Amino acid sequence: MSDGTLRSSIYPGLAVVIVLKEDQKTGKGTQGFVKDILMNIPVHPRGIKVRLETGEVGRVQYILGS
């Protein structure tokens, strides 16, 4: 697994684990596939913000299968 702090390693269709805003205190992850990348900066220490195909928005914690 790779971390989600580099925008260049994230693209639509990628399987990821994100942390939703309401789950930040517990760190509970939500698995899904990236639909949109919501940040333009190349690196973010807490993870790149994405929208999943389900419509959920959160920061990428892990990239699955890499």
C-alpha cells in the first residue's frame, strides 16, 4: 500500500481508502474508487482530497494494490 500524499499517484478509477470529515477523530477508513481529485497542489501531508464514485469526499490515506 502507498500513502495518498502525492497528487501525481492518484487518478480516476484508482482504489483507495479515504477518511471522511466526520471520521477524522476516529480515523475510520472508507474504501472506494476515485471519481474526482479535488486539490491542485502536488503534495499534502494529510492526504489529497478526492471524491469517490459513491459521492463521498475525504482525504486519501492509502492507495490499495500498490
